[in-house]
Amino acid sequence: MPRPTLPSSSNAPAQQSRRWLGALLGAAAAIPLCLAAWYFFQRQTPPAPRAAPRSADAALPTATPAPAAWFEDATPKSGVSFTYRNGEEADRYTLLESLGGGVGLIDYDRDGRLDIVLPGGGTFDRTGDGIHGLPTRLFRNLGGWKFAEATADVGLEQTGLYTHGCAVADYDRDGWPDLLITGYGGLALYHNVPGGNGNRRFVLATQQAGLVDPLWSTSAAWGDINGDGHPDLYVCHYADWSFANDPICKQAASPSGRDVCPPQKFQPQPDQLYLNNGDGTFRDATSEQNIRGDGYGLGVIVADLDQNAQPDIYVGNDATANFLYSNQDGRWDERGAAAGVALDDEGSYNGSMGVDAGDYDGSGRPSLWVTNFQREVHALYTNLDNGFYRHESKAAGIAALGRQFVGFGTGFLDVDNDGWLDLAIANGHVLRHPTIAPLRQRPVLMHNVSRGERRFFQDAGSRGGDYFQLPRIGRGLAIGDLDNDGWPDLVIGHSNAPIVLLRNAAAESEHHWLGVELVGKDARNVAGSTVTLQVGSRRLARFVNGGGSYLSSGDRRLLFGLGKDGQPGRLSVRWSWGETQHWDGLQPGSYYRLHETKPAAERLAPPPVVNR
Amino acid sequence: MRIGDRRVRLVLAGVLIVVIGLALYQIGREVRRIALRRQVDAALAARDFAAAELALQEGLQAQPDSAELKLLAAQTARRQGKLAEALRRLRRCSTRGAMAGPVALEQRLLRLQAGDLSGGESLDRYCEEFPQSQEAALILEAQIEGSLAALDEKRALNYLAQWNERPLPPADRVQGLLWSSQAHQLAGQVAAAQADCRAAVELAPEHREARLVLAELLALGEPDEAARHLKILKERHPRDPEILLPQAQVLRTLGRLDEAAQALDELLAIEPDHVAALVERGLVALELRQNDAAGKWLHRAEQLAPKYREVLLAMIDYARATGQTAEVERYQQRMRTIEAEIRAQLKDVLKKESPPGNAPIQQPAP
């Protein structure tokens, strides 16, 4: 190619000019030269850039020293030693291994202390189609932050199901909490029965109960959704993955060149709604109740969201719109999109995992909270009290966290008992070799603070203690008062890393509290009930929910943080079946059992520590 | 005629004055031309295309027939990304004589920069033969821009490697980092894109675009830091809508609603019909529970852009906040209609663009 001459590089005209100029200059006087030189330099644009002012960057604020921690890691001395195994060591890169496991809190022996139940996960054969379940383990709470493994004692040592989640409810209304375990290719319903010598044990009752479910179940929630008094069951299903349907998804950053596939590579499996027949059996009401089949269900909560004394269902779906089943006298109307809780504020569906409902803004109404995938914002849908919600993650400070988190287990909790609900989130990636966000991610604690007349969540990781400083592959999260001191503790599960028990150490503060446990007549399920407590000029609302978080089941008792000077006034319970009862004269610093049939609240003494 | 004659002396003095006057005039013209040219060159070296444009306009006023300046004006427009203007200016350039080659090259670079990557091999060979020439720099620049326009980030990064081998003035190094950031964004490598922009800001803290792109990249993941960069930009460019809008958006992301509202009010005072700002202002008002005010902003946005997706989303939000169930359904229906239209249009485009070779392969008969 001949070298073209471009104007920007041409020196020829300048050289010609100089020769012509030289001739003229020779003939003319020096004055014009001086004038020209003056003119020339006057018109010159200074090409040198200005020196870089560093002051603006240098003035950026620096971190302030961390105050005393709210949580301390109580795991090492607790006796709880457990790691959820997802089978990734087989390097099969299955979708199955991405979900992880949940955490269940259940007072299975009714000794007044929450025990911990942990689905075990499973393993894969390196070749072939073998999927092997690991046992669900149960750690009995002895008090004083001591636990003893009771897996074999309670009959949970069986293996088989590759497990994920758990849900707790007294499905046969015998007064003892039963246990549902979810997993790949089935459910396991464990009936809580006498075990001799005053002990309790679980017997598998899945078949008898009619809960034969061959699909891949994830989170489940109990609640009396048809108002007959018996707890019904909503089961989320994920995708139609199997070793027969296991495409290879390439990932350049992976040593093997592949990674876990996104759920969109598979068809979603429809969720199921099982109605309780009241005789220990269930019937599948999925089709008669218009339950949608186009979501990759991962999180579910049963709560009276529209405050019509009929429990509703909210489902967090991965990579599809979320569902809101509004309960109108036992008929279901899926109105997530209309209500504003199906999509985010950009009109896009999210990869939703964990869910919860709580009154974060003091409105007395349950707002919805959803943890989401990377490049998305965790969603706070504020309940507007007109059947609609507004995505307010930005206004409430949630979006300030950024979009690098893959959020899973979560829940509202009043960490410091100031009367305002805070948030805890377990985070961690689903891919083994992610490129956009890290594999291990720090757990997040968000403190609910005042900003003018609004409520605002501030990242309070620095106050959370050491646990909140390190990145992890978090999954299940359960909130509960493990030591009955009135301060919510946390149990958080991780994929292929030990479970962590976090003791709430904020109890040293001067804030007061009040705890309540609702008991319906004949052990009627109370999910969907609303409890309000007058504290000075404030009216605190707390909700008994079914399900919630991610693959997990937390403490169903309710805690009211009263702040420094708060004294409990009238407490009102609107039961999930619409009746309202009031209690007065409750004292702070205690748990009360509020029985539907008893006008007086039963003050509960802290259970003694078991010596073992 | 004697030299001592007074009249002759006067005539000669007059002639000399005229000659000197003419010489001064010519010198002034030429010096001005050189000065303008140096201004243009300095501005282009600093990639200050706006300043280059001004100097070129002045130059073309003085020399409206200058083929060289016309071509340079076309080239400058292209390098700014004003491709339509570049084409318009290029059409005015003479393609005869010595300018034929440069104009032909400029036409080719214009096509290349617009994303037409065909036939770039001869340009590559030229760059190999004359790697340090000014033309090679211009060709590489157009190759990089064209690759980015064609969403071919690997090609862009390949040419960027050649670009970085050249001895580059600071402005070109900064531009190289910005291109690299674009390429990394195309590849979905947000961290690398941010690193490029950070390096650019480090190199040229005053560079508006570098800091603005960095702030935009940080807005999702690290909104706190984005807000700090936008604050710096706002201090330097207080009335720049391209800074005020992202600043307001980031402040809203951080929940700093009052500050977001203030930035939007400033922007709307400059551009009252800025639809995106009206939408954002309406949303901030909704979050501040100022529904009436929100309605005012959002209805104005709706008047201006009734089919704009963000406007409809905000109107749905507004209808929900004000409990207008029928309106929610109406706007959702409109949204569905518009999304269906967009999908249909996209399908048509894909259908038209699909080459015959993409037709399904027929199974051979047994």
C-alpha cells in the first residue's frame, strides 16, 4: 500500500512557509518580526495539562474504629460439629450442588430450648448416576450453649435423600413439633413420637401422609391456609436437572473448563400445595389452587401480608418472577406482578433465594424482604397498605451494599432490641469459579436506623463481630433465641464448611425485651397471626410466619425489643383465623405463652441447664 | 529622475511603506495560520477535540478553500465519534490531486470506525510497515473504535496491544485505558474495566470522561465510591447534565434522597424536559412519600415520552403508591404492549440479518 499523506502529519506546508517568511524577513525590518513573535506567542494555547489536584481524592473519608461486637462465635465450645456436604469433590459440577443446606430450629422435646436440625446434603459418584444422601443431624440443646448430638437417638440416622431444607410444624396437632426435610427427588416427613423414657424420636411418615413428591424440593412452609385449623404445606421445587439432563456449561476461569450451569438451562419444576386432611394425611391441591408452575422456587414464606386474617404465600424464585398468592377465603390469586413484588424496580425478575416478612418501618404492616443474585439488589418491598408494595431497596439503604452479593439465608431480627428490625444475610456464590463476584462473600448485618422520618438500613458488619468480617459460602440461616435470654441468636450454614452458632452478645446493653409464644386451641397452627405491643407511643407489630429465610426454619416465638426505657403496654394478638385477644400487665425480660383458651398469659421460667 | 529628488524619495518611501504593509499583512496571515495549525495540533495531541474544532472553524473561515483543513475537520469529527458530521464534511473534500489518497484513507477509516471491519488487512499491513507513523496511529484508533462498535472486544484488545506499543502522549494513554475499559465491559469483565478506569483517573485526574466512566462502573457495585467521584466531577462541572443525572441516581441508590432531589432540581432547572431526570425526580418524590409532587414530575415525563419503558415503570409505581388499581393494570397493559412491539421489531431485525447459511440443516434422506 502506498503511504498516504495525511494532513495532520504534513510538514511540507510549514517548511514552505518558513522559506517564504525568511525571504520576507530579510527584506523587512525587525519590527514586524517582533510584532509577529508577540502575536504568535499571544495566540499559543498552553498544551501542558494542569497538575493533578490530589486533594479531592485524598479527602475521602476513612473508616471509623469498630465498636463492641454484637455477636460472638459460640460454635467451638458448643459441641455442634457439622458440615453440609454438597458433593462437589466429585467434580461433576451439578446444579444440585449449588443450592446448599438449611438450618432448622426445633424444640423437639419441648424442654423449652431450641434444638438444631441440619440436613446433611449428599455426595455423587465420580462417574455414573449415583447420588447419595447424607443423614440429617440433630443437636439437642442442653442449655448454657452446650449441645449434644442426638441424631441416632431421635431416629434421624437414615440416609437416602440428598437433602437441602427443613420446615417445622405440628402437622397432626398432637402438641409436638414435627419435621419436614426437603431434597432431591423427595420429601421426608418425620413425625415426632414418644421414644421411651420420656424421650422423643422421629418416625418417617412420608408415605402414610401422602407426601410422595418425586421432584426436587427446596424450601417449604407450613401454614393453615384454608382456615380449617390444620397446617397445610407449600413446597418449592427447583428445576428438572438430573444426570440424564446434565449439560456441560463452559467456564474459562475453571481449571476443568466447566462450571455449574445456570438454572435457565433447565425447565422449572412446579411448586406444590398440599392441604392437610386433618387425619395425618395430605392431598395435592396444586392444580385446584392455580399454583403456577413456571418458577424456580427457592424461598417461601406464609404470612398474613394483606392483614385480612388469612395467611398468604410469597415465593422467591430463581431467575423468574416471584409469586404472591393472595388468600381470599381459601382461594388463591397470584398477584405478584400487580402488587409489585414479582420484579425489581427496573421491571426485571431477579434470582431470588431467601425471603422474610416483617414490619421494618413501624407501619404495623409486613413488608417483604428477598435476597437476590449478583448484579441485583436485595429487594425490600415496602407494604403500602393498599394491596400494593414498592421496591424501596434504594431509599432504605439496601442498594448501598452494592450488587456483588449472592444472598441466601436471611431474616429480620432486632439485634440490639431497640424495637426496630434489622437484617442478617448469609452470602456466597453458586458457581465454583465465579468471575463477576467472589466465591466466598462476607455475611451482612444491616442495622435499622433513623434517617429523618424514614427508616434506613446501615451496613453494620463492623459491629457484627469477627464472623461478619470473613468471606464464606453461606447458605441456610436461622434466627432464634438459643439461650432464652431474649436476644436473637443466629445459626448459619455454609457449603462444605462448618456450621456457625452466633451468640447475641448485645445483651450487655441496657435495652429491654419481651418474648411471646402463641398457642392456638388444640395446637392449631398460628402462622399468619399478628401480635402488636404498645410500647409508649409506639405500636410494635410482629408476625408469626411459616417458612422464611432459605431452606431454613427459625424460632416461631416472637421477640419485642423495648429499647432502654420501653415498658410493655397492651399486647394484642390477631390470630390467623381472625379473632383478636388482648393481654395486659406483661413484664419485660420474660417469655410468655399466650394460649388462645387462657385469658392469663403464662410466664415461662428459663429452663435449667442440663448436666451431661 | 534623481534619488535625491524629494518627490522621488517620497514615492520610494511610499512604495516601501506599502511593501512593508503588504509584508506585514502576509506575515500576520501566515503567522495566524501557523498559530491556528499549532493550536489544532496541540488540541489533537491532547485529544481535546472541542478545542481542535474551534481552531479548525477559525482556520476554515480564514481559508475556506483549504483542502487540508477540510479533511482535518472531517477527521476530527470522526475521531470525536460524530460519524454523520464526519461524512458530511468528508463529502466536501476534494478527491483530486494530492488529496485523493488522504481522503480515500479517511473514507475508509470512517467506515471502519462505524463498525464495518471488512477489508482491514491492507491497513494492518500498513501499520506493520510504518508502525510509528501518524497514519498508523489513526488507523489503529479507527480499528479499536470499529471493533468496539462491532462489539468485538477481542479484536479491540488485540489492536489495543499494538496501540500500547507506541510511544504515547498522556492523552493517548488515557484514551487507550478507556478503550480497554470498554472492551472489558463488553467481555463482562467489570473488575478489569474498573481497573482500566482507575488507572486512567490516576494518570489524568482532571479527565472528565475517565472519572465519569469509573463512577458509572462503580455505581452498581460500590455506589459510595461512585458518589465520591461524581462529587469531584460536579465540583469541576457544576452544570453538566451528564454528571448531575448519574450523581442523583447514585445518591438515590445510597438512600440520600434529599441530596438526590437537589441534584435533580439543578438538572431540571437547566433542562426542564429531561425525561430521565423527570422520572428520577418522580421516583425520589415517591420515596419521600410526596405523592402529589411525584405525580407532577411523572405526568410531565409521560407527556414527553409516553412509550418510554422507564416512564411506564414509574407510572406503575406511582399508581401503586396512590392506590389506583385500574391505573396499575392500564399501565401494565401498555407495558406489555410495548414490550411485545419491541420483541416483534427485534424478531424482524434478526430475521432480516440472519444470513441464508443459518437456515436449519436438513437431515439427509436415508
